[in-house]
Amino acid sequence: MKSFLNINTISKKFLLILMSVAIVSTVSVTLIFSAYELTSAKREQIESLESVSNMLSPNITAALLFDDQDAIQELIEPVLSRSDIVLVSVANLDGSVLAESTAPNIDKTTLTQTSNITNVITPLILDNQRYGELSIIADDSYIHDRIQFYSKFLLLLLLSTFAVSLFLSLVLRRIFLGPILYLAEIAQKITTSNDYSLRAKEQSKDEIGQLATCFNSMLDTIEQRENLLESQVKLRTKELENANIQLHEFAYQDGLTDLPNRRYFYKKLQSLIDIKNMKFALIFIDLDGFKEVNDTLGHDYGDLLLHQVAKRLRGCVRSNDTVARLGGDEFTLIIEGVNDVERASEIAQKVKNNLMQCISIKGAQVHVTGSIGLTFFPADGQSVEDLVKHADQAMYLSKNKGRNRYEFFSYAIEEQAIEKRRILEEIRIAIKEKQFVLYYQPIFDLDGINVTKTEALIRWQHPQKGLLGPNEFIPLAEQNGLIEDIGNWVRKQAIDDAAHWYQLTGKIMQVSVNTSPLQIDQTGKWVDEWILACNQVGLPRDTMIIEVTENTLMDPNSPVQQQMQRLNHHGIDIAIDDFGVGYSSLAYLQRLDIDILKIDRSFINHIETNENSVALVRAIITMAHHLQVKVVAEGVETKGQHMLLQQLSCDYLQGYLFAKPMTAKDFTQIYIKPLTAQAAP
């Protein structure tokens, strides 16, 4: 429609274009013609001057031979009769001017500085010998006269062209643009009134009339399309609104539980912090037992469980409070307006009780609990990072205290976390700088005299704290993925010490090494490394004893039992440490070829005063002997305990009564060198 509304402007442009084309064409031809004429005039002037020079040169050459300067002067003066020639001169071979003639009103000194001159120089030659040269200088008056003539002619041509083009433009405008202007007027009315019922009349049967018919047909189409477009726009607007709502949900809503997601949680937390005088409680919840549901029932059950947990959590808080899922089995609650321990405890207890209730999923009864951590704004942190960190620390404290409970954040927790990070860094340094040492505690036979076995006990020679026992760093190393490096070092050191003793005596001193289940992999690499290490130093494999706890062997399908069987098959003995306080099932004793049971010191401590302890120790020893398994009593500290164990036929004894853990050097001097000395004779 806008093209029709601007038809008057188009008509004016049409006239202007038509006239411009005519004028531009005329000017272009004029310029080309003028350039041609200018070039031609210049060429004709030069040819004319050369012709004059060629006619004069023979006579001037003859006069020059006879040194007749007057004759030369008479010959060149008539040349100045031409209006454009301003200077004629004759010079000899030395460049000296012999004759010269200048037109009136010509300043010879400025003539050479003028750019609009033509200089024709003709050598004076006779019998192929040059005697001088003739110079004729002309100005551009000849060319200027030609230009004036053609300028007048071209100006007249341009005026004529302009008049003719104007006349033709007006005639063509009337013929061709009149009907179009009519269509433009109709289009203007339609545009102003939005009345698409108006139609243009056909004023002729030619192409312009067909244009009017097409114009009316176009109006019909536009009217139909406008109605259709209006309905589509309404539909598209509705779709965009729905899409915007969905995008917002995808960005800020957890697709599994329909709760706000991590992004929304952090945004909400920041918005509350930015509100002046705001106070709220932040609660972190981590489900206990969720992994077992996934592993035993499958991830579909786990997803449904999370959905049910989300419903229960929403039921524990008000509508204006925020329940969000951070990911996995972690949930958060933001309780606005609450910053006292009593009210927060009520909410945490309610959450705990609701989570403990049995959840039915596809007919299966599922039980989970929650480890809950609480923190307050602004008391426990002024930023999102601090609040989240402190709530997370409180939640992990509840996990460490047994789970299914809630704990409040305190700065003592943070100090513990900082201390934990510091110790971890020191452990990494200790591994790198080899600060660990192995101590050995002898294992005696029943009479308490002979030593054929010893237990390798790791110690940390801390640069500031001195000698540290394993309980101060091994659990932390296991939790943070450092136990493998420590275990590799223990294996190498224990095998090197055992090999050294074997070389000194030619006899086996069995070395018992405690092993973390986290070191034992399913692929068998750990077992292969033990076998390879023994072979590299030429050590009999039954020199080494691998100690594991009962709980390590509780799952018959675990890689631990499978790798223990491989160890046993390759000749490395297996010992069960702390026997009697772990897993109650003894089925693994039938499946595994156990070599040694080590009775936990908690039983030995009370055998002098508690008949039940004596009965338990007797039962363990009797059972072990029936299974062809040797028994070591740990923690023997009194002679009374020693005598009772002798009566119970215990095989080996270990404890402070006989010897404390000692360095490898001391162990060698006390228990290895005497054997070497005996073997010397």
C-alpha cells in the first residue's frame, strides 16, 4: 500500500529521471566530443608547426653554413604572422642563439615558465651532418578559439535537449502516470479508512486497465489474509506466552520433582539476602539410604522416591517458604522469618519424622531417612557462599554422627573443616616427602619367647607433631582418595624389609600388613602388584600376610572376597583382624582359605575378670582349630592373660607384655641379628 501512497513522489522522480537521463547522455556525448576536439586541435597545431619548420629548415641550414645571420633573421620573422606563434629562434651546435624573433607584447623571461605552450624543435641537417636547430614556440590561443566555438555550440545543444526532455516527460507522465495516480488515490483512501470494500474503476482496456483489475484482486486477497493473519497472530501470541512460561520452568524448575532447581535456589537466596533486615533459616537435607534404593530396585524407583520426598517436604513448610532440589538426593528449605533455634528445631524434627515414614513405590516398601543441617541468616553468614557452605557442613556433621538427625552450624564445625583440609594437605606433603615410617610389633609363640611373625604398623613422622599413629590420618586418607598412595608405599616398604631379613637369615619372618578395602579393586591390579613386588625381590610369597577386617568380607559377591581368593591361590596368607567385633556371619570362613584369626583386644582385656570373655575366646580358638586356622591374641598386657591363653591353647600372642611396636632397625637388632649370629658357626 505504501508504494501507491507515494505515487506522486514516484511521478516526480519519473520526470526527474527521464530528464536526467537525457541531460546526462547529452553531457556525456559533449564531454567525449570536447575531449576529442581538444586533442585534435592540439595535434593539428603541432602538425602545422612541424610543417612550417620543415619548410624553413633547408633555407636556414644554407644560411647557417655561410654564417649569414641577417638572412636567417629574414627567414624567421614572417613566421610570426601566425597568431599563435610567439617565438622563433635558431641556435648552433653550441646552443648559442644566432637569430631570434618574438611576437609583440611577449615577455621572453616568463614565456618559458608558462605551461600552456607548444615547442617544436627541428634539427638543421645537411648531408647527414647537424649544424644547429630551429625552435618554434606557440601558445594555446589557437586551441582556446576552438574551445570557445564548441562551448557555445554545446550550450545551445544542452538547452535544446533540456526543453525537449521536459516536454516529452510531461507528455509521458500524462499518458502513463494518470491512471496510476488514480490507483494511488484509491489506495490512500483504503489506507486511511481501512475499508477494503473500496474498489478501483477500470478506465481502459489496456495494460493500465488490467492493473486496476489486479489491484482489486489484490485488495480481495489482502482482506482475506488480514483476517487470517489476525487470527494467527492471536494464536502465535498465546503460543509464545506458553513457551515463555515453559522456558522459565525449564530454567528454574527441577523436571523430576517439579521443585525449584539449583539455579532458582541460588537466585532466591541472593534476593532474600539483598532485602534489608531479612532473617531466615536455611536447611540442607541429604537422604540416607537413597543409593541402596537405586542399587537394589533401580533408578526408576529412585526417581519416584525423590518425587514422593519432594511432596513430603512441601507438606512440612508454609506456602511462602522455598523447597528446592539441588541435585541427586540433596534438598534445601528456606524458612523465611525464622532465626531462632527452637522454631527451626521444630521444623527439622517434622522433616525428620516425615522422611522416616515408609514410602510405597510400585508395591515395594521403601525406607529412607535424612541427614539435616541448619544455619541462619544473618547470624551464620552474610553471603550465599557462606550460608551454603555452613549448611553443608552442618549436614555432614549429622551424617558423621550417625545420620537420621539434624545439627546446627557452629563455627567449631568450620574450624574442624579447616583443620581437616590442613591435615589433608599435610598428608599429601607427607606422601611426597616420604614422612611415613613402618614400625613392627613382634608376634610370639605361645611360650612368649620365639618370634616368627611381626605386624607392620604405619606411623607418620610429623615435622611438628612428632610420631602419629594411624588413627590420626588413615580414616581421613580413606575418605579423600589418598589411601591408595599410602598403601602402595606400605607394600613396598614391608616387602623390602621382609626381603632384607630373609637375605640375612635365609629364614622367613612373616610380615602382616593391614589393608584398607578401598585399595582392593575388582580388576585384580592390586593382587598383581603384590605378586609382582614379591617376585622382584625374590621373596617367598608366604612371607607376607594380608590383614583385613571381618566387615570387609561381609559381601560374598564383593571384589574383596574374589581378590582374597586370588591372593590365597598365589601363596600369600590371609589374616582376619579384630575378629569377633565385626560382621556376625562366619560363612566366609568356609569360602575362603583363612590362615590366621586375630582375636580383638576387647575380648582379651576382660578374660581375667569375665567368664563370658573366657568362653568367647575359647569358642573362637576351638572353632579356628577345627577349621585348621591359627589364632593370634592381640593386646596381651598381663601375665594372667598370658597364662589363660596358654591354657586355651592359643597359637600366637601379641601385646605390650612381650614387646611394643619398634622401628625396623630395632626389630632387626633384637630379633633378626641373633638368628644371624646363630647361623654363623
